[in-house]
Amino acid sequence: MIVCSCNVIREKDIRDAARRGCPDAETAYRSLGCQFQCGGCEDHADDLVACERAKLLAPRDVRAA
């Protein structure tokens, strides 16, 4: 699914960037060679990064549930 139509960034791209260690959407965008344009995607992108980061930080037994 496309998260950012200005930069044509997919949800997978944001999630992958978060798994590589990007702490927020702005950093994830920069890692993809982009920056926010209209800002309409910023909240959703931040949520995606937070979700992936939470999965990485969760104890292994919680992730398996």
C-alpha cells in the first residue's frame, strides 16, 4: 500500500526502515532519499515506525503470541 503519494513510498518501505533502526518517520524518509512534501502522510508514517519499533523492543514471548 502506498503511504506517501508525493514520494511514492510504500508501507513496506517505512516498516523496513524502522526495522533497520530509524527511530521516526522523518529519519525513515531520509534513509529512503526523501523528505516530507505535503505532510499528509506524516502521522501514518510515524505510526508505522512506532509499531515496528515496538515489535522489535517487545520481549520474544510477547511477539510470539
